[in-house]
Amino acid sequence: MSRHRIQQDGRKGAKEKGAKVYSAWFKWPTLKLCSTDLRKQISNKKRRKKDSAVGLFVFPVQSRVTGAKYSYQWMALAQQNNWHVLLDAGSLGPKDMDSLGLSLFRPDFIMAGGATGQKDGGAVGGTVEI
């Protein structure tokens, strides 16, 4: 099963359980991320409850459409606003995996090649119930 399909199924299942699903918007024709809109979605204080997670922020390292790499600052912003962060690193090659910078940015979950792992689990692999 592809990473894209896993993400689609995750969104569908979340909606069926009553979760709200948001997606980033892109500018046409450049296909650049609408960073102002995404920043507002991440830091919307109306959805935030004190000391509780807002939801799951799925962060792809790079675009499946353009190949553009995204700033890791999006992960940091999401975590500062009480989101759990799933880093989708499946589009990276073996050499890129060594330079992920996980000592600086610590996602709660990592998905690589279709499997997910928990940051405290000691290894990447298997599945994690959220």
C-alpha cells in the first residue's frame, strides 16, 4: 500500500470518527505553499485546549507533486501549538535519511516507506494506533 493511500485512509477514518481534516493550500501556477494560511490553521487558538493535543499534523519532507522540500520549521510551529507531528520521510533516499536533523526536530512519529514508528519506540517500523 502506498504512503499516499495510507494517508488518504487515515484522513477518511479520522473524518468518520468526527475529526476535522485540514490541508495546506498552494498558489497557482507556482505551486508554492500558502504559508500564511497554513500558519493560521496550525496556530488557531479556537481549536486549542489547554495542555491537550490539538490533533495530528502530517508533515511531508518534500512535495510529491513538485519535489520541493519544506522547511522543518512547520514541525516546530505545530509542536509549539500542541499538535502531534508525523514526519513523512518516505520520499527520501538512504543518504537523505542520515541528514534528517532529528536531533533538532523531534517528530512524535516517523513514516518511512509506508511503515510508522513512534519516537520513543527505539526503532522505525510497525504500526502505531493514534
